[in-house]
Amino acid sequence: MTRSSAGFVLPISLDVESATPMYRQLSDWFRCAIAEGKLRPGQSVPSSRTLARELKVSRIPVLSAYEQLCAEGYLETFVGAGTRVAQAIPDDALKPSAAMRRRSAQPAMVDAPRRVAQRATALCQPAPTWLANQGAFRVGLPALDRFPAATWSKLVNRHARKPPLEAMVYGGPMGYLPFREAIAEYLGAVRAVRCDASQILVTTGSQQGLQLAAQVLLDVGEQAWVEDPGYPGARQALTAVGALQVPVPVDQEGLDVAEGIRRAPDARIAYITPSHQFPLGVTMSAARRMQLLSWAMRSGAWIIEDDYDSEFRFGGRPLASLQGLDTDHRVIYVGTLSKVMFPSLRIGYVVVPKDLLPLFAAVRDASDTFSSNLYQRVMADFIREGHFARHIRGMRMLYMERRKALQEAIDQYARETLEVIGAEAGMQVTALLPPGIDDIAVSVQAAALGVSARPLSICYHSPPVRGGLILGYGGASVADIREGIKKLATLPLRPTAQNR
């Protein structure tokens, strides 16, 4: 039997001056609530004593109403379990009366759509079929089977068992200071980010960091450089603030800065993923980095550096951040723990130039005030006690093994149809399809076989010359990787509409 709490106060209103007896008013209210689905089968209702106390009436009318409802089959009484809505409601009870139908009638649907913000409409997209699966090759999914869950649980218990009062009240918009101190120390040591704890703004993931940066830095109609192809989430954040997006092509050296200047020299921001470009996987060259910083300083523009999975490089040490090269404090650095830890943790961070701190704090406070205090405290200990560094080292070796397995599987089963591009880094690779093949159709067919392969073309502003698949290997075992590539190799390759 479904159990549901009976501790809620029911919204019953009695008219003491009505000619209708109170027990009948009560029984009528329960019948309507059950028929309209406000009370569900198996749901507990207050005891007669509790309900009488809540309504400030004698217990007698409540007992009379309950007896009547039990006799009619609406309620059931169980020894030791109280009174509940009956599991099997009489058919007649589920047919609302004419009066009930008048009360619950909804306005007729109108032919013309009701007016809403155009930016909200622009954010609506068809549900992507390639996100329905959690195995091979779901992009952004880490190796959850190798996460040190026992260690994490102990730390959660440490902070959740007897939390101090300061852990239960509202937090500041910037986040929990010891966690911010740990993140600042980590970023300085591993990513060469120049900051202190006062510049760390804790967010609910990198997407919120991008949204906050867009809200602070851009007015409606201002131009923003975006990588083409690039991360769709960044395009969503910019669309939400009404920015004009200027697609800038990406080549083997990363964002083509000279082309960006030619297309929009007065753009307000440039969004980039320089360490491991999404989705092509290239690394921005030193010359391009200096060129971009020089443009930002001359034009007074801002750079949003999304460093989403820089911890995982297999050809050497992780590259230094662009922010560490910035002498004019033009770079807003955005990071996340979703890829390193687990996605539902929902903790990210933004490194904010000091003169922008009041603005970022104000916009964050107007958004959702602050991130989970509990998880920030747990994460601070996870970093300070060395668990974080050990976990990253272990994942780097594991992802290297899984990337190698992916390349070997492609060489063995799909050499003629998939061409891997990009640097040896991150948790996913992009594999190009033969020219003229519809990668969205391939992705939909793969999803039907239980394989999550994101189409490359959705990352472009215009249809690309050559489509491909983005294959995440972080959350897939070697066996899953091999089986997934075998399935992809069996799919028929359909041409795009313009090539039919």
C-alpha cells in the first residue's frame, strides 16, 4: 500500500452559519477532493482528533463525516495505520458533478498563440533523442562507476549528521568561503589561474556561470563572438539575454581571431574553449591567445573562458589557462565540477575580475541567492584532504585507456565511416562522417539501438560541409565502447537533404 504523510494541513473551510451541517460540509469537501485528484488513493488523512483541532470544532462532526465516507467507500481505516483514501474508489465517485465541472472548467483553447517573450521561444528546441541513453557515448558523463562513493558518503555524513546553525541559514551569493579558498588554491596550482578566494563565485554548474556572465556583460542587441562550431549551451545563455551572436570559425589553432575582428570588431565579448575546444577538440595556439587578449584590451571587450574539462590531457600536463596570461583583467574564467565529480552535484565556479565582483554578486543574488551550502562544505574537505587530486589522477589514467579503446574499435569496425579528429584530451572525441551524410539521421538511428551519439552539425550556426558524431567515452566501459562502435558500423548512411 502506498504510504503518504498525514501531517499536512488540509485547506478545508467550514461555514458555521450555513444551514448545511458541518459533518456534511466535511464529507462533501472530501468527496470533491478525491474526485478531482487532490487526494490520491492510499494517501493518509488527518486523524479525527487532529482535524477537529485544526478546524477548531468538536470532534463529533469529524467522526460522523469519516464514518459516512468509509461507508461510501471513499476512505478506509487500518489498525495502526490510521485513515486513508481508499485504494479502489467507486466509479461513480470519479464522475464529477455538474457543479464540480463548472468549478473546474478551463478556458477554451484559442487559435492564436498567446504572447510570450521571443527569447524564450528561441530557447525551445525539439527533444534530442541522443540524450535518452546513459551509456556509450553520452557526452559529458564521467566514469560514475569509479567515483569514490564511500569516501564521499563519509564526508556528507560528517556535515549532515549534526550541521551547525551557520550551515542551515542563507548563504552569501559568492559561496562558502573555505570552499572558495580551496578552489582558488587548486586553480592556481593546476591551471595557473591568478586569483584569490574573494574572486571565486560559486554557481550551480558552468551553465549558470555563462548565464551570469552574459547578464552582467551584455545588453540586448550587443554582439558576442562565439566559436563555430561551438558549445550549444553558450548560445543558449547568449540568446537568453538578447545578444547578437557572431559565429567565428575554428581551425587547427582554435578561434580565428583575425576573422572575428573582420566580422565584428566592436563585439562586447568573445566566448571560447581554448584548452580543449568543444566540439572539435583542438587547442588554441599561443599566438592566437595573445592576439585575442590584445584585441580585448584595445577594444574594451571581455573574454569568457570556458575551461570545462581541462584536467584531462593525455599528451602531457594540462595547459595553462588563458586567464593566467591576462594582464588587463579582461577574462572571466568559468569552470565546473560536473565532469570531474558527478553531474548532479551541480557545483561550478566563476573567477571574476575584482572590479566586477559587486555586479556578479548582485546578479547572482537576484537569480537564486546561493548554491547548496552542504555540498560546498563537503567539497571543501574532499579537496583539502587530497581525495580530489587522487580522483583526478585515477580518472586521467582511466580516460586515457578508454580513449585508446575507442580509437582501436573505430580502426577495427568503422574505419571507412568514422574519422577521429582533435587533441588527446577530455572525455569525448569527434568523429567525422563521410561528406554528404546526414549526421542527425545517423544519431537518431543510433539512439534506437541504445547508443547516444550527438550529431556534430547541431554545434554549427549553418549546415557544415561535413557532419560527424560527438562520442563521449568517459562514462562507458571498454566493452560498452566496442559494442557501441559495432552498432554504429551497421547503420545505413543517409545523405543530407541537399545531397539527395
